[in-house]
Amino acid sequence: MKRYLRYILLIILVIVVIVYIADLFYYQGIRETRAEELAPVEIKEYEGERLSSIVDFRENSIKGPQYISPDDYRLTVTGKVNRTIEYTYEDVLSHFNHYSKVITLYCVEGWDVKLLWKGILVKDLLNESKPDLLADTIIFIAHDGYSTSFPLNYITENDILLAYEMNGVILPPERGFPFQLVAEDKWGYKWIKWVTRIELSNESDYRGYWERRGYSNSGNLNENFFD
């Protein structure tokens, strides 16, 4: 009788252990499923400032939103530099300090958005490649063929961000993932999205996509955006 009782108790113990393990896997699965389903939360206010939404944009890119895989992405810094460097998406995120700043983008179409941008400093990228002494211009080129340029000192003398996040959310494809230039104090057409190439040059009269179509090469907010 005692032997049978021990068997029964052993069976009960095994069942309890199996049920416990099954519950662990079940609830872990629920947690993982919920984590996958949760959307990122957009920041709507920062340090007392009311922010625009990441959806408060008009789609005006030259070829529509670009969809770039972070695994395939490469950012090249080249041209008149002492060292051409190619970065992966993770390289950019892990090799440089990150900074946040509230900056307003003003579009020539008459709308604007104030957002919290997070990214790395472009001049930190340049410090690794070490621009040639002859370089006086920096050219940004995008995945869709769009381009724009700036005097090199605009980058070296200011904290200009190459952003990967807006309002606490990783850039959606239509907003420029993986990286958008936050061209502070410039009209929106200078805020190039989907940046894949940064080229140092002494071609100070280089004109990008819209600049070749009559827009101001400087793109300064305090000036007319047409030449």
C-alpha cells in the first residue's frame, strides 16, 4: 500500500512539474508576442516644449519613400579625405556619441514641424576620415540619388546631427531611415534623407538636386529660397 502511495505521489509531482514548465513557456510566449506587437511610443512634449508629430509631414521626395535594410546599409565617407571609411548601420550607432536636440524643419511649401531629433554629429564622422586641407565643401548623397551640399565650415563649426530617431522613435522609412541630415537653420530641401554617401570636395559651386533647379545653394532660412 505504501509503495502504491509513493507511486501516486511521484506521478502527482511529475504532473505538477510539467504543468509549471508549460505555464512558464506559455506566459513567456505571451510576453514575447506582446513585445512584438507594441508600437514605439512617440514623445509629444520635451522639456516643456510641445512637439509636432512624426506624421506631420508631406511626402515630397523625388522618388517616394525608400526602404533600406539595416543589414545591407552602408554609409561611405570619401572624397578629399585622408581615409575613406565605410560604415554599417550598427557601426554608426555604436562608434559615436549620441546627442538630442529640438529643432524645427521649415519647408518651402509653407509648413513646419518641431521635433526632438537624436543622432550623431557629422563632424565626428569627419574627424575619423580627416578632411584634406583643400576640402571646402561637403556633399551629401542619398539612396534615391538626391543630393545637396554645404560649405564645410557649416558642419565643422556647428553641431549638425545625422539623425536616426525623431520624438523617441526610430526613423520610419518615409522619414529617412536609416539617417536624415538635420540641417539646422536651413530650408527643408537641405534636410536630405536616406543618406548613403558623404563626400568632401573643393567644388564649392556644387549644386544638388533642387539647387540645379533654381533653389538657393545656401538654403539659409533668413534668405529667399530661390536664387
